[in-house]
Amino acid sequence: MPAARPPRAAPGWRGRATRAEIDLDALTGNVAALRAVLPPQAALMAVVKANAYGHGAVTIAREALAAGAARLAVATVGEGRALRAAGIAAPVLVLGAIDPTEAAEAIRQQLELTVGTEELLEAVADAACRAEAEQPVAIHVKVDTGLHRYGAKPALALALARRAAANPLLRLAGISSHFATADEPDVSFAAEQAIVLAACAEALRAEGITPETVHAGNSAGSLRRLFTGATVIRPGIALYGIPPSDAVPLPPGVRPVMTVRSRIERVFDLKPGDTVGYGRTYRCERTERALLVPIGYADGYARALSNRGWVGFAGQRAEIIGRVSMDQCVVRAPESVAARVGDEITVFGGAPEEAAPSARGLADLLGTIPYEVLTGVAIRVPRVYVRHGEIVAAEDLNGLTS
Ligand SMILES: *Cc1c(COP(=O)(O)O)cnc(C)c1O
């Protein structure tokens, strides 16, 4: 695979200056690079919950399927409905614990469901009966192997799986679990979890019940092969080109998909004693040039970056001065760089020479993880899709004109 460089701002964007560029070549390359290192028998379930980690679920789902993903996963029934409304017909699993009152809608949308309680299994069976659906409803029984979030303890999971397998209105499409420590240096607990899941699968097979799939691995668990019996893998963060943690390097060729960019809205000079922004938390000590950037905490650019963060401008760091406000922030222009209204700013991501923090770097500054940075990019930020350096689509997830 050619070591393609992340593109600079794609030319020709007309619309709100602040936007998230989504590099579709990177996404396609990431799917291929992940498949190349993962067991060939394992189908790739692209995790597109939370709007594909902020990248835009519908476009990412279509691209991931075209690049070789076989299935999709979301967190909620509403997220699944959005994929169906866009005409996506691939299997879609709802990973989360749905409310029993959502069962009928989930069945209408032909979503596959994660089940970890008797109550939910009953609600789904009842709804399936009432829906008179042509196809049995696909159930993935979730085994709680130690994450202690949702899912059934092994004995109950086996009982649920037996009931699903015995009910002609249901299909035992899978049994699954989720690791607590897949991205940590020490994976011994994950190994114990894998043993429990494998034992459940084995116990069912011994009774003549064969779940269609068995799955446990998120990006970290799959890349580290923590569950060798997997017939489906469920990567999310790695698809978007971000390593799950320091302990889990990405395969060669995987690179970040999202770059958030903006443009300078105003250039102005400050003199000693001037202050910037709400609360006057930044006071100039000498003459300096300031740049107004139209991105704020309502765009997902955390207020905690006030007086701490930086953006990339003309290949240099431009530090945030004063507080990040709802819709904008102010940065100090690097010395000896001419700045004009309309010049490009890289907020995070982009080519290394753009000097912006990575999603990971921004997460470190904020004491969080890149997942939160990516999913935090607000829906009002237009997503601009780029292929071969050209803009191929733009989506305002907010439904407002940008
Ligand atoms: C979010 C999620 C994933 C994907 O996790 P990544 O760390 O982003 O790869 C996989 N499985 C389940 C159950 C999840 O909730």
C-alpha cells in the first residue's frame, strides 16, 4: 500500500469556514489494512455508532461496505433507522441494550439485536409475533464475561441462547462479549474473558445449537487477537485511523480520517495591557497579532482548551489566548508569519507539517481519549468528504444550511 500522505485542505470548499474534512481514501485504506492483518475467516463489522465516531454514519457506512466490511454496528435503534432510511440494506447490529418498548421499531427496521436479559428477549419475541415478520429476528446473546456493563452471566446467557434458538420467530445470529482491558498493557483479564465466551459457545455446540457468529473484539481486542474463536470482528476507532491506546499500535497504512479545519475570520493587533475574551483571562505583555477563528465549544472545541490549546497555522503552532467561547476562539499569530482573513487553520489532524495537534494530542491535553474528541465534534460542523484530494460530498448533519 502506498504510504499516502494526509492531504492538505482540499481546495474549493465554499461554506462555513469551520468544517471536518473526512478523507475517504484513508477510510478505504484503513479497512483494507485492517483486513490484511486480521484472520481471513472473520467478517468485518464496521462500528458506525455515534455518527461513525463523528465522521457521518451514512457516508462512512457506505464506504466501509464498499471497501470490504460485511456488517455494520450501531449503539441505538435510532442510529440503525438512519442507516435504513438512507437505503443501507447490510446487516446492522444494535450493540447497546435497547429499551423493550423499542423492540417493535427495531424489528420494523430489520435490525439485529443484542440481548442480555429475559425481559428483553420476551419483549422481542412478543414484538416479532405481533409484527408477523417474514424473517426471524436476529438475536445476539451478550455474555457478561467481566466488563459488568450489560449482558447476561454465562448460565443465563446459555438459557437465553437456547430459547432464541428454539423460537421460530427468532434466529440465534450470534453470541458475543466485550473486553474490559483490551487496550491496556496487561491483557490477562481479557484472556480470562475470552475463555468464558469460548466455553459458552462450546456448551451450546455440545447441545447442537450453533450460533451463526461468535464475537468479542473491538479494535484493540481484534488487533491483539484476544479471542481466537471470533468469526466477526468489531473495530471502531481503528477504522478511523486512531490507535485504541499506546499499547496497541495500528498496522502499517492505517491513518487518521478526520481533520478539523477552519479559516481566519479576523486579524487584529493587541498592545500591552489588552485582554482577550470573557473573564479577561489573557493579558498581553507586548504587541502581538491575534487571529479570530470561528470555532468554539458548541462545535465540540472544548472550553478547557482556553489558554492551553493550539491550532496549526502556516506550518506553525498558534496558541489559544483567552477563553474559548461558544462559537469562536482567538489564537496568537506566530511571529513573522503574515496572516490574512480567509487563511486556512488546522484545528486538529492534518499532515504533520500543518503543526496542529492530532486527535490523540488534543485528547491528552484535555485528559481524555480520542474517542471523545472525535465524537464531540458537534453536528453543526459540516462534514466535507474528500477523495483523491477533491471534495465529493458535504453533509450538514444538523439539517441546517451551513
Ligand atoms: C464501541 C464498541 C466497539 C468498537 O470499539 P473500538 O474500541 O472503537 O474499536 C466494539 N464493540 C462494542 C460492544 C462497542 O460498544
